[in-house]
Amino acid sequence: MMYPYITLADDTLITHSHLMDKDGVKTVEVHFERPVDGGFDFARCRLPSYEWIMREGFSDKEIERFETLLHNAAHSFYRYAETGGLDIAKVV
């Protein structure tokens, strides 16, 4: 299951997985997806290794920006992955 995180100004949607255990290491996968004519650009990075496990259509410069975002927000991705996503629809 992927949980929504944010949509960027260029319509890139960033989502993240639930918290997973891979060989005793807690991991989260963060997915980037942007609509383009005929489909989507996409990339997926696994934390905490910052390994790009999928990538199609995004430039090296865009991937560098995503890596900066990931390094700055990794703690948030882990927190939201552990609790089942960002709860943005609370009713007061």
C-alpha cells in the first residue's frame, strides 16, 4: 500500500509505503510519479539506503532534488509509514 505525501507544483505526486522489515532493517519506499503525454515519469527510492530501485523519465537534476528532499524528510516518511500515512482529513 502506498500513502500520499505531497503533490509538487509540476504535478509530481510523492507517495510512500508502509514500514517494512528487510533483513532486520526498517525500510520505506518513496515513489515519485508525474503525468506526461502517453503515461508517467516515475522513480522509486528505498530508505534508509537511498537506493533508486526504479527510474524512468526524470532527469539527473530532478533525481538530485528528490534526494535532497528525501534526506531532509526521511524522518517524516518513517513516522508516517509507521502510523499508516499522513492523516490530512481529520474532522474537528
